[in-house]
Amino acid sequence: MLSVRLLDTQEFSEHEDLLRATGVIGEGDMSQGLDSPVEIAVVYRGRRPVGCVAVRPQKRDGHVVADLRGGVLVGDRGRGAGGALIDWFCDVGIVELGAQVIEVVVDDGVGDDALRHILSERGFVAEDFVEMTAPTCELGVRGLPDGVVISLLEESDI
């Protein structure tokens, strides 16, 4: 039987091995590995923790962009634990965040194909996104075609 529970910050150290194994924290010290704010939910098979997800939300006018990190231990994959974590996130996590719209950032890591699949099964729609950054020096571009203007992105453009 699977169950999902939100961790209290005092419980992070108890689950440090799981957090490392699923990529929630790196090799550094525990205090350096977690950004704030972060909420971590753990999925248990019976009483044994088998996976987790860390949610780092950013709120913008009722729109939440959530960076999800985590995963399921190798021996427990393909048995519903990842889906249980995303269901928790959709049913409980989004409500707690007060979001009207949720956008999930998915990197190109090892377990992200599984995450994309789980999200699409739950109604999330994939969109292409090209990351753009502002130049740190003058562009030095000469001879642009007529009507072409280069300008920096504003936060509202994103």
C-alpha cells in the first residue's frame, strides 16, 4: 500500500539517504543542498520510504511555477510510487500553494521521461521553451534588416 506524506523540516535529516538517492540534494552538506522555500513529500510502501518529490514554488499572480525534483528508488520504479507523488502534488500541494494555474519545470535528467509521462496522464500539456538570457555586454550587431529590433525580455514577457 502506498501513502504520501509531507515532511516536516525536522524530518529532512532522517530521510537524507532517500533525498540523496533521488537527486533532491547533492553531495554537499544538508544545509547547503536544500533551497528555500521547499516542501518535500515522501511516498511510502507500507512503512518504507521509496521516493520523494521536492517542490520549489514561485508564485506570480495566481500562477505557480514549480520546480519538481526527486524520484523513486530504482527497485521500486514502475509500481505507482511516482504517480502517487504527482497525485499528491496535484491534489494537495497545488491547493496548499493557492494556485489557479500550475506550470512544472522538467529538466532533461535521467528520470524526467517518466515524469513527463506521469504529468501528461494527469492533464499537463508540454510546451516548448527556449531559455533566453540578457547579454552582459553590448551586442555589437550591425546591419539588422529593416523592422528588426533587438530588446531585452521583461519579466512580464516570460
